Amino acid sequence: MGRSTLNKGVPDLLIASLIWGTIGIITEIGYEYGANSFASVLVRSVVASIFSLLVVGKNSLSPTKENLIMGGISTAFYEVYVFTIERIGAPLSAVFLYTAPMFVVVLSKVFTNDRITLNKAIASIMVFAGVYLIYLSNVTFLDLSLGIASGFTYALLILFSRFMQNKGISDIGIISSQSIWGLPMTLVISFLFSPIISVSSTLTGLYLGLVATVIAYIFFYRGMRKTDSIIASIVTSMEPVFTVILSWLILNEVLTPLQILGFIVIMMSSFIALR
């Protein structure tokens, strides 16, 4: 795959990362009004599942091996990540989420045929360094464990999505497998930890389901088809950059010199990965 072909997928990946950059802000606002992470993820799954049934139809109900695995990975990622945001906040959660490019580089040969290059390996390390500069902070062992679990499950989601693409499964079909086959497990977890769904949880979940899942993943999968799993994970590391910029614009948060340096490092990583 040539460099010019790889670059064609970048705009879609950037749009996806911009949308995902709003997740932390929306969920934190939801938490301020009493939203619960488990209930929000349940509503997200229901909304995305309804979309899948409307678009894909009964074909989305086929219990294939790929659908079942993707449903499990998707549920694990969303439950861990949204709970991590609730516990330590969106900024620090983003630091750990973008350990994902390093996991993707290491595991890509297990799931995909995407080529590992020195530039991609260097870029994946630069992503983590850049995000860490943006959100430098002290964490507990539990925070660290949750954060790394977020990054690892996100990496598995990217890699298995690429595997499904290589198997000829459509992008909408992959979104469908995430939602419908992740719903049973999400129902169980929500019933155990948050049996009551509040209005704020519903509104947060609606946003997560329609905007952050359906719309964002349409752009993400379309972009990844034109690039590969490693580059997709690196380019979408712009998500925390967008989160900070939106926080500055919406919440009037002040940008520090370290955050600006982190932005530069992350943007450089994308240029290096695409060379």
C-alpha cells in the first residue's frame, strides 16, 4: 500500500478522533448530573443495536464466531474505559487509552497482515510520550491497572476490527457485531452494578451510542480500510488533543506549555508513521 493511498484514510480517521475527543467532556458532564458509567454503556449498546437492526436487518443476528468475539471485546473496552473516566477523569484516562498503539504494533502480526516498520514503532512510542506530557499526573495502582486495561482492550478492538475487514465483513456489519453481540453481557453488568437508569445516564448513553459509536466508527473503519490498524491507532491518538482543545473552548481550561509540547509530539508521530 503506497504512501498516497495511506494518506487518503487520514481525514476519516481525524474526524473519528474529533468525535471521540468529545466523549470525555460529555461523560464528565453526565456524571456531574448523576449519570452512571454502567447504565450509560447499556443505553449506548441499546441505541447502537437498534441502528444495526434497522440498517443490517436480521443478518446482524447471526451468531458467528467473529460476531461473538467482537461483542465480547467491545463490551470489555467500553465498560473499562467509561468506568476509568468516571474514576480518574477524562484527561488521565486518555493517557492510558493511547498505550493502544504500542499494543497494536506488538500484536498486529497475530490478527492482521499489517506491516510493522521502524517508523510505526517509533510513532507508537511518541504517541504515549505526547499524551503523557499533556496529562502528567500521579496515579494509584488501581488507576494504572484500569488505564492499561483500557489501552489493551482498545488495541484488541482495533486489531479484531481489521481482521474482520480482511475477512470481507462490511463496516456496518462490524459496528453491528460490536453492539448487538455486546448487549447481553452489558445487560448483565448493568443489572449487577446499576439496575436503575437515570435521565442523565440515558442522555449520556444516547450520545455515546449514536454519535460516538455509530457515526464515529463509520468514519474510523472507512479510514482504516485505506490505511492499516497501526496507522489508524496512531492517527486517532489525536483524540486527547481534541479533548483538551474542546475543554479549552467549552470549559475555559488553560493550556500549559507541556500540553502544547505534547500536541506537537503527537502530531509528529502521525507524520512519521505515514512516511
